[in-house]
Amino acid sequence: MQAQTVHGGIHIRHTAREDRTPWQLPPSAPITDRTVELGTLEGLRARAERAGHSMLAAVSGLGGVGKTAVALAWLHGLRLHCPGGQLYADLGAQSQRGPADPADVIGLFLRSLGVPTPQVPSTLAERAALYRSLTAERQLVVLLDDAASAAQVRPLLPGGSSVTVVTSRWRLPGLTVDGCHSLHLEPLDPAAAVELLEATLADDRVATQREEAYELVELCAGLPLAVRVAGARLAARPRRRITSMVRALAGEHDRLEALAIEGDHNVRAALDLSYQALQPSAARLYRLLGLHPGPDFASPAASAALGEDAEEALDALHTANLLVDTGEDRYRFHDLVRLHATEKAREDESEEERALALRRLADHYLATATRAEEIIDPQHRTMPRDFAHPTVADFGTDTVGTDTDSALDWLERELPNLMAVLRTARGAGFPTVAWQLADAMWPLFLRRKFYAEWHAAHQEGLLAARELGDEAAECRMLTSGGVGELGTGRHERALEMFEHAAALFERAGNTLGHARTLNYRGLAHQRLGRLDRAADHFTRAAVELPRCGDVRAGGLARLNLADVALSRDLPVEATGHAEAAYAILRESGDAYNAARAATLLGRAHLGCGRATDAEERLTEALTQLRAMAADYETARALESLGRLAERRGQLPRAREYFREALDLYAAAGRPDAPEARAVRAWLATRPT
């Protein structure tokens, strides 16, 4: 099979070999903002020249990212350094005829270097040997464009101290053993993409419509081919505003269609070529990952989508530059590649297969979030979990770690994906996932205070529970969601939710569920300043909950009573409640709330003038809460230690505690909480 066009004159003579200097590089086009990449290539060349070695670099990247343009822009500037000539070959990795045969390419190179056709050896090994001999004393530039593999490239490497650049849509790690340096091209940043758009239009539209230009290149996701196509379509209509192309690209389903010039450049066609070269398993994973609802994913999610181990297929997609490796075993699609993958899923996967893959993904996230929930807050893990694919659901459950910090970190890292799955679930036909996933995320919301997601997750979960007619799930969404409403100051709304849950429990004859709402309703009354009503609810809860079999929740009621007593400046009463709560919660294995009780007990001791006892309990609470990464409760412990230091006349130490507490209130999303305002006021009146 012949390679595609080889630039430069090739004259066939049946005479003795003559020495020729070919200049075959295609013309270069202007490029934008590739200074770093060009500098990297030049640095590699200079080092190789000083060492007297050849230089080999492989430029890889997504189709349309500008690999050949960067290579040509740099290589054309090397004529003085490489006077022995330029060789160019399109290796045809994306050709419909298949990749070029290295033997054919070397044959063309040999003839370009002056070898008469009759003297060109017949075998690849002989041709490669002659090629290396002829180039041993030359300083050549060789551009091997659109390579399919390291094996295809290796025989084409010249001898001597030449400069060779390979471009490929695939990463070519196999060339590393040949001394190759890899250079991966990413899409342009917004400013550079706008500069490219301006150069393509060659008029004043970018200067006068700057905001619209940035919108346009964002829709092109910085891919140079997409920016040039959009610019070319606008250039053909000089009276059209940039907003016309923004509107054309605004709909995701139409975007790839709009990024095409008939008979010429076409973003979809460029991506089709990469897709068509994939092995079947990698191609199927590509399609199914197009259904992933979140912004990125780890390899267990890919395995869940595929229904089997996906490591090999993932590597193939990464090697083909269809996935971006974001580190720590995480990947994402370029925006236009994601649209293409989704399009291929619609074309090549049945509706049933798409639904199954999406449910496998949902089961994976639900199972792994539930595992994190069990590690962080095993007492909360009481509601059912329904999996359509139990075996697949187990993919990656070990990635959450074995301790509270690791499990919380996993939930936080995956929060955008968890929310995306949750929002997709009802429309996809599995509403149980919506409320169960909201339930599984409760420990994250409680500890790290992601209030916007807390509210959104429980609102969606509540709709799902009502759609299912599942009153137990509805009550869980009302109570857990109501606690989030309390955290954001919507106390009346929280009370409404708690009262609604209480009514549902009472109607169902669920005395335990109804008793549990006493704690929640008491909290709402406490936040509304109704301390008598709050204390009444907590007192009833402290009696009824143990009677119904929930000793731990009874301990929480005593904790809440201690808090109310402190608000009433009754430290002796608070001490009794806090000690009881601390003992019950520790015995129940609830380390988090036991630490909260220790904070209240420390504050009660401080109110009674027992500074040493206060310091002991507050220090214990601080140690426990720090280990749980519970920012808000840690801040409360620090604030109390600050009050203790102030009482002892240790103002510099108090200031340190208060400053850290203020930082943590902000980190917990509560910079305007009453406690935070009090700390801020203290610091304002006692400057350093």
C-alpha cells in the first residue's frame, strides 16, 4: 500500500545514484499560543545538538487540536540547523485505505534522496539499512505525520543527528525505548482561542463583540479545528454577528452538525476517524461513557458502565486521546468528544442497552456512597438500598477507604457525579436511586455542610419518594432535608417539614418515627428562639425514644437539652444533661455526637468555673472532631477553648483559637452563623 502524498520532486532515473536535498515539508499555517510547546521542542533539539545526538519527538493529541500545525511551525524554522533537507510522509493512520506500509514510505524517501528506482532494495530490512546509511552524515528534518503505531514509525527513523517529529492521535509509549520525547497538546485556553478566531475572521468583529467571541470559543471547547470551522463559517458571511454562530452551537444535539464546512473541515468527521480505529471493547466503552451524567469519572465507574473490568479499554481510549487523564485514576472527556460519544451511543447502542448502562452507573454510585455512609455514620444506615445490578454495584466500593476522613473525601470528590446521577434518576425510570442516594450522602452534608447540594438532593429525593408512594422514604427526606433547612436559617420551613413527617408517622402508627421527630421539631423551635417549646419537645424525646428502643436518639435529646440549658445560662443543669448524653452516645458507638456532647460538657464546666475540667473535655472534643473533618463542630470547640483562654487572661492564645474558628465557620459554609458573628466581633474589639 502506498503512502499518501509525499511533497517534493521525485525523479526516477535509471542511472547512478545522485545526491539530492529534498525540501518536502508542506506549508505551515499560523498558530496561536503554542509558545510553551515550541519552546519545549527547541530545548530538546538544542540539547541533542550539544550532545551530538539525533532528536525524536512525538506530538500527540485529540484530532483537530493542531498537532501537524505545531510541528510544521517549528520544523520550518530549522533550515539553517538542518541543511541536509526535509522529508515528509503522511503515514495514513486515519486513511480509509489503512496505515501506510513502512517499506513503501522508505522507498519514497530513498528515491527522494537520489536512489534510482532499480537500486531500491526489495525488503523492508534492506531499505531501512540503506536509508540509515544515506542519512548517517546528514542533518535532516523528518516529519512523520498521523502515525498509527511505534512499529510503523521505527523503521523510518533516520541515522545521524537528524530531527524527527512524529504526530499521532495516539500516545506512542513504545517509542520511548528509541529515545523519544512525548509532547501532548491540549486545547487552547479561552484567550488564545479568541485570538485564533480573530485571525480567522480577519475583521473587527472580535474586537467589537468580545463577550460573544468568548461565548463562541467556550462552545468550541478551545479545539482549534472547531474554532477555525466556526470562524470560517462567519468569515463567509461578513455581515453576520458572532451571536449567530453562538446560537447555532448552543444546542448540544446540533453542535457537531454546526461545526462543519461542506466538503472540507468537519469536527464530527475528525472524531469519527479516531472512533473507527478503536477495538470493539474500547469503542463500546467510549459509547457507554457518553451516557455518564457527571463531569468526570474514575475507573470503577467505567467498569460499571461496561459491566466488566474496563482497565484495558480505558487505556485504549486514553492512548487514542479520546479521554483526558486528570490524575489519581480519574478521566474526563473534552466537551466536544463527550457530545460525539453520546451521539455514537444513540446510533450504535439500543435503547435497552443505554438504559442498562445508565442503571449500572447509578448502582455503582449508590453502592459506593452507601459504603461511605456505613463507615462514617453506621447509625444512620437504616434505610433499604435497591440495586438492579448487585454484582456491578460492588465495583469500586473499596475506593472509599476504611476511615471517616477517606470516606468523606470520596463523597466530596464524587459530589458532582452523585448529584448528576441523582438528578437523572427519576427521568431515567429509577426514582428509588434518587431518594436513596440523597440518604447515603447525609453524612457528607452533616459534616461538611454543602448546603446547596443538601437542599437540592433532598428536594429531588422527596419528589421521588412521593412519586413512589413510599411514606417511609418521604419521612426520611423530610427530616434529613429539614436539618439542612435549619443550617441555612430557614427555620420555619424546617419546622413545616418536621411537622409533616410527624403527621405521616402518626397516621402510619409508627411511634418510633413520631418520637424521633420530637428532636427535630425541638431544634426548629430552638432556632426560632422558642426555648420553652424546644425544651418540652426534647424532654419528651428523652423519655419516649428509649422506651421505643432508640437509646441513642434519647442521648441526642439529652445533648439538645444541654444546649438549651446553656442558652438559658443554666450551667449546672447543662452539665447533667451533657454528661448523660456523652455516656449514652459513647456507649452507642456514635463518636461524632459524643464529641459534640464533650464540647457542651466543656462549656458547662466553664460556666460552673471548673476551668481544668472544661479544658480536658474541650481538648478531647477538638481532637475527635478534627479527625472527622467536621469543620462546623470543630469551630465550636475552638471557640469554647478561646473563651477558656480569655477567662485565664491568655489573650494571644484566645486570639489564635478564635481566628481558626472563624476560618472553619467560613469553610463550613456558615460565615454568618451567630457563633461566627460573635467570634468576629470579639476579634474586632481586640486587635493584635
